[in-house]
Amino acid sequence: MVAASVFRDHTQIVLPKEEASNHRSHLEHNFMITISEENDAVRLIGSPCEIPKVRTWLLSHGVEIL
């Protein structure tokens, strides 16, 4: 059986709050994701097709992914 963490890695990205706030508007308008705020982080949740696109965009803009 596959561990749940494998599925989470393909459907979620966790960012520090300050990184997410710098890019939130762009993320909301250009990707089909849900943004969930937590204590000191923000969770970007999307389909296994959308999350790789978000990850690539974030990395190309120098965003640290937790």
C-alpha cells in the first residue's frame, strides 16, 4: 500500500507565510488551487496535474518550498 505522504506530495505545497503573501495574487489568478492558511505556513492544494505547474513557477521565481 502506498503511504499517504506520497499523495500529499503530488497534491500540496507548503510555503512560509511571507513567501506566499508575496505571490498569492498571481497564484490565485493563474492556477486552479486552494490556499489554506495555517499557523506559520500556507498550504497550496491542487490536482496532481496542477501542483507540478505551481511548483515549477514558484521555483523559477526563487520561492523556498518547505
